[in-house]
Amino acid sequence: MTTQRAPDLKTVLIASGFVLTLAMGVRHGFGLWMQPISQAHGWTRETYSMAMAMQNLMWGVFGPFAGMAIDRFGTMKMVILGAFLYAGGLLWMAMIDQPTVFILGTGVLIGGALACTSFGAVSGIIGRTAPLEQRSWAFGISSAASSFGQFVMMPVEQQMIGHTGWQNAFYMLAALVVIVMLPMAWKLREPAMEQASGPQQSIRQAIREAFAYKPFLLLLAGYFVCGFQVVFIGVHMPAYLKDKGILDPDVAVFALALIGLFNIFGSYYAGKLGGMYSKPYLLSAIYLSRTLVIGLFLLAPLSSYSVYAFSAALGLLWLSTVPLTNGIIAGIFGVKYLSMLSGFVFFSHQVGSFMGVWLGGYIYTKTGNYDMVWGIVLALGIFAALVNFPISEKPIAREQAAVA
């Protein structure tokens, strides 16, 4: 054992909060670049949508491997790597105008960066630092930080694009990522974990155990839906509103910022309620409520006020799934491989994200509207509510070691 002291929970929440605020805040604003980049390069919406889809897919692909590295080598090193990958990805998006190269580079660099700096990356250190009775609450705090990033960064990115141009906006964000994330990563140093006596569960055994356990598979199915819904809406909302006659770009920016603002409260209270009530029941309620909110939005007359009401209601449900899902994983399997297992579940989320953002662009290109995609969003919401309901969050029974 090293003599290095473990960080306290307050330090972990503050440092990871800054990392999540920037990582998720920048990422949520990528929809604002769809039209200026497409117009500058003469691309269809499908091209930029594919780049965002690839980014989300690679985020999911890299997630389990980043989680393995974090669980073994610590959070600090992977956040540092993620900061440089993020900056590189933003520079790539600013300078590359060849579609295939843009799509592949954006996917690998930004996807890898998010795998090292987002929810899964910090879930392990939060789960290991927070006492059991505070774990769900702590996950809620970290999820709220990412939502705060969306609320803060959306208007900032819009102003950057408007005042300096879309390319210069990428350059400034790249510098900001490095300046903020590197010192915060230093606060996330962990001492080497002391090995308990007796046989230890290996990474391979942990993976085999999880994928043989039905509640874990149900979490995978539900999280696919979460990714499909939120990324489709986040990327395609500005274009959808413009198609429907709401031409003022500030309406879309304010709508997405409202989602971030209200999700601060939604994520926090989801984590808090997760420490008091059944997390699977809460997840089912969230997915069902999302479906109702989206359905009402599509049925109601469209105006800037209906958009704002929709955004506020959806914001309460936006990332409130994250603390509950991570809490279930920690409760079932313990925290030793929490970052890795969260990475696998998040991979399912990102497959859904890939499908949502790409299918939105593809169907729009083929039909000229988003009607079919909205129908899929509603059907998937009902599906997710049903598959989360029977999940058991009780610790898995093991012969040799108790769940942490």
C-alpha cells in the first residue's frame, strides 16, 4: 500500500463535477454546429448526423476498456488522457472538411475522450469514496453536474459560434478543456487498493457474472432506449424546430439549456430518491413519464412557449436515469469493477445514441420529416418502462466474497 491518502468525498464530487460539466456541456452543444458545418462544407444533415452517431458509438465502444483501465490504474490518468483526446477531437472538427475522415476522426477522438471523462469514468471513484448510505445521492450530484454543464455551455457555445465563427469556437473550447480538466484530474488521485485476503474475482469473472445475470441484461435494454431518445432530441431539436417554422435559433438554444437546467434538479432528486425507494421502479416511472411528455409535445400546437414547457418537463427526466442505473450496478455487483460494468451498460446506451442520431438524419433525408423517428421514440419509451420494472437490485449471491 502507498501512503497516499484517498481523496475525501467533497473533493471527488467537486473535481469530477468540473470534469463532467465541461465534458458533457461541450458535447451537448454539438447540435449547434450541424447547420453551419453542413453549409460550409456542402454536406447533407445525414453526414454530420453520422459523425455524431459515430462519436456516440465509439464512446460506448471505448467505455468498458476505459473503465477497466480506471479500475486498475486510477481515475486521474484516464481523465488526463481524455482531456488531450477531447482537445484533439475539437481541433479535428474545426479543420477537416473531407466527410469520411471527419466522421472517423470525430468518432475516435471525441468518443475516446468522453469514455475517459464522463459518467462511467468517474462512477468508480465516486462509488469507492461515498459511504453506502450516500452512494445514490453522490451519483445524483455527479449527474447534476453534467446537466449544469449543458445549461451553462449551450449559451456559451452559441455565443462563440455567433461572435467568432464555428471554427474559432472549436479552438477556444479545445483550450478550455485542457486548462480546466488537467488540474481537476490531479484531485482525483487514488491510492492503490489494498487486496483482501483469499481468492479475488478477476475481470473476466466479473464480466461473465454480469452478462449471465438477467437484471444486468434488462439494464442494458433500458439504457439503449435512454441513449436513443436523448441524443436524437439533443442533436436534431434545433433543425426540427426550424423545419416547423420556429426560425429564431435562440429558441432552440434556450430549449436545450432549459433541459440542462431542469435536469440538475431531476438528477439530484433521482439520486436522492434512489436511496429511499426502489431504483428499478423509479426508472420505469421515468421512461413512462418521458413517453407522456414527448407525446403531449407532439400533439400540442407548436410555439416557443410549448417548446420551453416541453424542455423543462423533459429536463427533469433527461439524465435522471444515470444515478439510478449506476446505483443498481453498484448495489448488485459492488464497486471493485464499477467503472468497467458501468462502461458496458453505457455501451448499450451509446448504441442507442448511434441509432437515434443517425436514424434521425437518415429518415429525414429519405422522407423530409422526423415523424417516423418520433414514433419510434414513443414506442421505445414504453418498452423501457416495461423492462426496468422487474429488475432486482439485491446484491448478487457469491460463494467466496461479499459484495462491497
